[in-house]
Amino acid sequence: MADASSRLKRPIYPIPDFVLSALEKRNLMAAYRQRPPYQQNDYIGWISRAKLPATQQKRLAQMLDELERGGVYMKMKWSAHLQRQLHPA
């Protein structure tokens, strides 16, 4: 079976070291990995494409806060349960 990330049609962004460190520091790696591959990739691409370091940090903080709170993706309500109903494996 192919890796779920291989189904993505957009560029796949590698996770920068500073994002990995932040996820580990806040103990949010499990929450990040529980998100669908498209969300993981969207977050990383969104953070990585920021031109200014301050913007990268602001976007990183938003991602970490959303992972910590749960139920939110890019400031929109999101439910893993609903996601599974709409797109079963």
C-alpha cells in the first residue's frame, strides 16, 4: 500500500528542524502526526513559505496552538471524526 503522503497532488515540504524542535518542546508531535497528511504538509508549506523570520514564528505559533487546542485547522473548525466520515480509508 502506498504511503498516504504520496497521494498529495501539491509539493511535499520537508519539516524544518526548528519546527521539529518546537513540536517536541511542546510535546505535540503525536497531535501533529494524527492530522491527515494534507494538513501536515499544508502547515509546513505555509510556515516555510514565509519570507520573514517573524512571520515564520507567528505561523509556527498558530500551528502549535491549534494542535494543542485540537478541533481547529488554519483557524477553521475541524473534526477528525467528521474527516473520517467524509474520507474513509
